Amino acid sequence: MNKAIMAAALILTASCAALSAANAQDKPETKPDKLKIGFVYVGPVGDFGWSYQHDQARQAIVKEFGDKVETTFLEKVSEGPDAERSIEQLARAGNKLIFATSFGYMDSVIKVAKKYPTVKFEHATGYKREPNVSTYAGRFYEGRTIEGTIAAKISKKGVIGYIGSFPVPEVISGINATMLAAQKINPNIKIKIVWVNSWFNPGKEADAAKALIDQGADVIMQHTDSAAAMQIANERGIHAFGQDSDMIKFGPKAQLTAIVNNWTPYYVSRVKAVMDGNWASQDVWEGLKDKMIEMAPYTNMPDDVKQLAADTEAGISAGTIKPFACPILDQEGKEVECKGGDHLDDGQIRGMNFYVKGIDDKIPGK
Amino acid sequence: MALVLERRSERSVAIALASPLLAIALTLVTMTVVFAALGQNPATALAVYFITPLTDGYSLQEIAVKASPLVMIAVGLALCYRANAWNIGAEGQLLIGAIAGSGLAVMTHGADPGPWLLPAMLLAGALAGAAYALIPALCKVKFGASEILVSLMLVYVAGLLLDYLVRGPWRDPAGFNFPTTAEFDSAATLPLLIAGSRVHAGLILTLVAVAAAAILLGRTLKGFEIRVVGTAPRAARFAGFNADRLVLTTFAISGALAGLAGLIEVAGPIGHLQPDISPGYGFTAIIVAFLGRLNPLGILASGLFVAMTFIGGEQAQIALKLPQDMTGVIQGILLFYVLACDSLILYRIRWRSLQRKALHGPL
Amino acid sequence: MGLFEAILLSIITASTPLLLAASGELIAERAGVLNLGVEGMMLIGAVCGFAGAWATGSTAIGALCGIVAGVALAALFALAAIGLAINQVAAGLALTILGTGLAGLIGAPLVGENIAAAPHLWLPGLTDLPLIGKLLFGQDAFVYLAIGLMVGIAYVLARTRTGLILRAVGDDPASAHALGYNVAAVRTLAVLFGGGCAGLAGAYLTLAYTPFYAPGMTAGRGWIALALVVFASWRPGRLVAGAALFGAVSILQLHAQAFGLGVPSQLMSALPYLATVVVLVLISRIRRGGSVAPAALGTTFVPER
């Protein structure tokens, strides 16, 4: 026999023995009264964008509740065949509240929820619910109304460059809200849209920003997650808006403000609800008023624009300014049905699949 | 000093048996060091990766579900590689198979076309995968273009086609523009083998594929032809074996299996078509094929093993709060060790001092 | 700055990482080694390059760190695929898995950090020239480095003994060995060079392209570099043209959208790959018999003695 085999066999036996010993003595040490909370992220927690903001809220929960909770996250969970297993693993590991933070987990969440009726699920941006599945999302378009107002004031050329990820209603409604607000300031404002078909691809986002700037845009907006476009805007000496998180660090001279996804108040309230035993399935769509979205400080703009932005923000919070106030004309100039009285109702916004008048482009795939 | 390999005169059976053990042992040692450096208890950490997944029924089921596509694709690839035909585009063939089969499900959505639907989808998936695999094979046979590179290029094309379809023509009209087709009707989804689990009928097809490939390789003239063409091309030519035809055949088989695997994923665990249907199964399967030493039964084992590292990786994130990237590192290290140890089956390693054979010899 | 000039500038930036990574892979493949781990080496180069620049404030040190990291990972590949004669396809894929994981672990504390972008050349007078000024005299150091590298590679391959030996090892290792060349040593050096280039390409992303680090930020560029080498049929000159074409497609697709042209972006994105297949078939067909690819590409070589 060869020496190598002997050595291998020896090491293997020794390690196996050590492992099983460790396994035997290492039983869960968590106290039963601890609430275990699981999180599923689509990106790496360090994307500094969408998943990062959810993880900030997770950390806030730990801070708020300390020893009474134990949190766990699974990162980089693709929206494919693995999602269901990842979510179920969390449920099996004793997590009683699970936040699934990407739209693509929808069917997986519903399937796992049916199997684990005592576990509560929170699914971000989805629309399917169960007695133990809630959905929640931010009214990101409210932030776009403020950004559109600022952009129209700041832009000298009257051209806004918009980097889109995918033409889903969340993004389309953001573009429309921007346009409607900007038109109030400058009726001739133009918006150029580039889709990068990704939520996160720094290089491509940078290229898209350059293309938009080269074609005359002097204010850049994005519905993608990285800070690449902000850096380009800073380098080119124009302005831009941050997305998901405050990106002022990447564009100290460029950032006007940013839409900051602040999941903390909602997450904390849901954890409390589970602890108090009054958690119930619901559909929550919150915006500036409930601080699910917040605006980063208004910077790099004259005081009068700052004031206008702050007034707009206050107006939306108070409900006096409606981002989708009627009448709204579609691209052909036809008036859109006004289901919410004096504004579009939530269903119309959540399923939005048309551009408003003045946008000289076509929704891809439509 | 330089590393020198000497071909063994005959394959060492003892090493062949010991090599996987040695590889696992080396991985455990390396990871012990890594975990210790990270301040984790190495024994606990390794147990979570390699032992916990085997201790409960649920994890075992999930390992089987995860391994199924890997094994099915790898078995096809093994036939290719044995015949010296290098198909590395299984990922693309998987996607095309999924697209073709899903096309039937999308077109018949809500129409209840009867029990023929699912078999037709499986057939369409396999045929489309085979057809897509035949493109690089034909390029190779007709024009001498490298099949490695053509098959790799076609992966991206397939991915973009899928992307186009689910964001455009096949998008669920009631799905708020999200890039997915409508949920397949129950007639278009694979039945479950264990109610309440995710263990679906595709697993049986995988086992059938393993058995068929084992018989094909070991017991048939075609299998003999594959082995001869792969190991002794000159002898194969004298024996009258047509190497070109074999490239086409093995590519078609592996493409069909990859396409079938893709369709099974869509009609099984996922239930609709979407841009992300495969976390790189087609590429991981290449590694599974090599870990299984291009032997169908070996692949069954290696597929289960690789699947276990994925499950264990998730459990490590949950139990130890280790980052997901750690799983990649462990897999990478493990793969290198396994491949390196397998090299010992063919070669003897000698260290010799570096002299005369310098870079610049006479020319 | 005119639109045309601006587009050219963007194309150069987009092409540079592809060119850098592909030129290294070209050398490795010319020596007969197919290293599919380019994506992994680029990622590790990206994160180590960023870490170096972030810690020292120097782009040059960052670039050096990227190169060293790429070489280190390539050394592992060389040990496996050359030293131990492991199948190159399997070893390359394993390298990408390992590199991606390692990069994620190393980069975790660097997320959200910011560094100054690599400086651009500024020659008073010359850089201000209309149209060509910025194109020729206003790039960052990586761009000039990439072009210098290509010229050097073209010269070495075509005109020097080293190039001859490299090609001999890639086309017919058995004969090269019989002539007394150390095939393993030549291949190892070629692979290490490829790793250094891939690492530098990755560092370009985090130091110049988008000066921050984020996980997975190579976004498949390593795989595109592999396609590019084939597209260029292993010729340095064509590699430059190919990189420009691949870069141009990715940039023009965005401009077409901003103009409001309704071309499906997926079709545009698929074009380079389809073009690569067509080119591969065409060149193989024209030169049927005498293969364009290095004859021993992807095969392990262990001398019989």
C-alpha cells in the first residue's frame, strides 16, 4: 500500500471523528423565547444598493430588540429554482418571520408559506398574499416627483437622462412621475431613457450615463442600484440623483438628492407585531409620509430650488400634492381614466404600463 | 526544483480508490486552517457543510432535487468527453430546451390540451437541446471550427433569446410587466414523487439517463466506439469508426439531456419561464462530470456531493452566519484537490532539480 | 466635444478591459493553454487592485496589486493544469468559482468605499486639439498600457525567438519537447502572463472605469474576453479591432436607445457572439487543414520519457 493512502485514510478518520464529536456537543443554544427572523437577499449584502438597504434595516432590528431576536440572512439567492429551497431552509431553521426582499421570490414565498402556516412571511414588491404572507413596497414614485421638479429647475439644456433597469410598473411610474413634475416647471422638458436590463451592472450603468450625457442630458436619474452613474456625473460636472441609498460620497458635487429606501420603521413594526401576537396579513404601500422612503439632504442647488423641493416633499407627505393628479394624458394625447377621483388610483399606478404625453420613446416589449 | 509527472505504466487501483478520500481530507485540512483563521470553530463549521446536510430527510430530498439536473447534464457531457468531443455549452442547450418545451406550455395556456402535453414538452426540450448542440458539432465536422469555443459562444446567444422572449412576446399579460411567463397549467407541470416536497418525476428520468449511459458505455458497440475514439483515435480509424459521426452523435445526446434537464427545471421546481432558470447548471455539470471521472455511476455520486455543498453552504449561512462566498471558496478548493488527486491515478509525481532543460533550447 | 468624439471615447473605455484580459488569454492560448478562469482572475484583480489603491491612495500600486493577484490565481491554475496535467476546462471553471468566492470574501469590507479615479493624460495644447486631442492624448494610463501591450505582443509573436517557441509549444508540444524546450515552463509563463493581464483588466474596472468596488462587478467581461480571442483568430491586430467592435456594440446599443430607436437590446447584445461563431467558421473553412487555432489548444501535455 502506498503511504499517501495511509495518510489520507488517517487524516480522514481523525477529521470525521472530530466532526462528529463537535456535532454531538454543538446543539442549538438559543433560548426558546428568542424570535428568529430570516432575510433573503437577491444581491450580495454589500451591493450598496437594494440588498444593502434591507440589511441596514435588519441591523436596526438587532439594535432595537437586542437579545430578544436572532437574525439570519441568505444573500445572493437567485430568483430561479433555488429560491424556494433557500426560503424553506430559513423556515426549517426555526425562523418565525421571514422577509423575502425581491419580486422574483413571489411564487416561492407562496409555496413555502402554505407548507409552514405558523411562519409569517413578508414579501417585498409582490402582489400575491396568503393569511401568513404580507406584501410591502415603497411609493418610490413620490420621490420621483420631487426629483422631476428639481431636475427641471436645474437642467440648463432641458434634457433629463434616465437609466432604467426593467420596464416594470415600478420603474415606468417613476419615469412618468418625473415627467409630470418636470413639465409643470418646464413644459418643453425632454427625457431620454436607456434600459440596461439589469438592476446592478456598474460598468453598463456608467456607459449608459455617458451615452445620455453625450446626447445632451445634464441631469441623470437612475432606477438601478450602483453608484457608477453618480461618479460619471460628478466627473463630467453635471448633476444626478442617488438611488436606494445616499450616494453623496460618490458625487459630492453632483448629487442633488437621493431616494433612500428606509425599511427600518416597517421592519421594526412587523417584528413588534409578531412579538405582540397581532401580526396579520396586509398589503402595505408606504411612501414619504410613513418614512418608508426618505430624501437625502438637498445639495448642490440654489436655495430657492431647495425650498421648492422641501415644499414638494411636505406637500406629498401631507397629501396636498398628488404625483398622479388628473388629468393625465397618454402619449397619443388621450386622457387616462381617473379611477381615484382627482388622481389615478393605486391599482393604476401599480400596473402602470404607458408613458405620459411628452415622453418621446416606446416601452420595450410593448 | 520542478514538478515532473511520469505516466504510470498501468492505472493504480489503490490510488483510484484513495484519491477521493485524499482530496476530501486535504480539503478538510485546508478549511480547518481557513476557519481557524476566521475565528470559527473548524469542527463545527465543517460539520455544517459536510455532515448536517446528510442528517435529515428534508436536506436529503433537496440534495436530490439539486443534483438531478447536474447529473443528467453531466452524464451526457461524459459521453462527449469520452469521445474527445468538447461540449462546454450545455448551459445554452439547457436554456434552449427549456424555451422550446415552455413554448408549448405558453401556447396551450388555459386551453387544457390533454395528457399529451407534458410528454410533448419533454420531447421538445430534448430535441431542441440536441439541435442546438448540433450547431457546434456541425461547425466542427464541416468546417473544423473549435467546438469548445462555438458551444461556449452559443450559451450567451441562448441566454439573450430567453431574455427577449420572457420580456417580450411570452410575457404574462397579467404579470405587471415582470419578466416571466404565466404560471404553467397543472397539465404542463411535472408530478411530484413525494407530496409536500419538491421531489419531482424528473429524478426518475435522471436515474434512467444514468443507467442508460452506463449500459451504453459499458455494454454496447457504440460505447466501445466512444471509448476507442477517445483513447486511441488512430486505432479507431483503422477499425473503421467514423470520428465525425461520433462527434455529432455524442453532441446530440448531451444536448438532448441538457435540454431535457432545462425543461424539467422549468416544468418542475420553477413552474414558469423566467430569465433566471439555471444557476449555471450547465457549467457546474462540467465539473461534476470530471469529478465523477466521466463515469455515469461516478457522476451520480459526484453530483450528489456537489449538490450537498450547495445545501451545506446555505445551512452555514444560517447556522454560522458565514458569507455565501465561503461556499464558492470551499467548492473551488475541493474541486482543485479532487482533480489534482485524480491526476495521481494516471501519473506519478516526482520532484527534480531544474537544470539543462532551460527555456531556450537549441533551435 | 462632439457626439461622435464622445462615443469614440466611451468605446475606448469599454474596450480597454476586454483588450487587456484578452491579450493575456491570447498568449496563454497561443501556448496551447485554454484558461476559462478569466472571469475569476479579473474579479480578484478588481478587488485587490481596489484594495491596494484604497490603502495607499496610489493608482499605480493598485494596478500592481491587481496584477499580482491575477498572477497568483493563475499560478494555481498552472500548477493544476500544467503541473498536474488536470483537464484545462475543468481547472478553469474551478478557478472561476474559487476566484469569485475569494473576491467576495476579500471585498466585503471595501463595499461603499470611494477612491479617486485614475488620472487622465493632459498635454497642454495637444489634448485640446479638436476631435483627436482627447482621443489620442487624453486617456488614462491603462489605455496606453493596453495598446503598448498589444504592440509588444504582436512584435514578440511575429518577430522573436520567444514568440516562435511559444507558438511551437502551442501547436506541437511533442516536437517542441523533442527539440529540447521545456514545454511546461513555457506554458506556465504564458499562463502567469495571462493571469497578470486579467488581473490588470479587473483593476482597470475598479480604478478607472467605475472607481469603487462592488461584488461581481466584472459582469461577464471575462467571458467576453474569451470570445474575443477566438473572434480575433488568435491575432493581436485583430484583437484590437475585435475589442473595439465588442466595445462599440455595447456603447452604440445604449446610444440607439437614447435616440429612441426601438431595437431589441438583446439582439444587439447577441451580435458579437454570433459574429464570433461566424468568424470562427469562416476562418476555419478558409484555412481547412492548417488550423487557425493553436493546434494543441486545450490539451494537456506530459512528455513521455
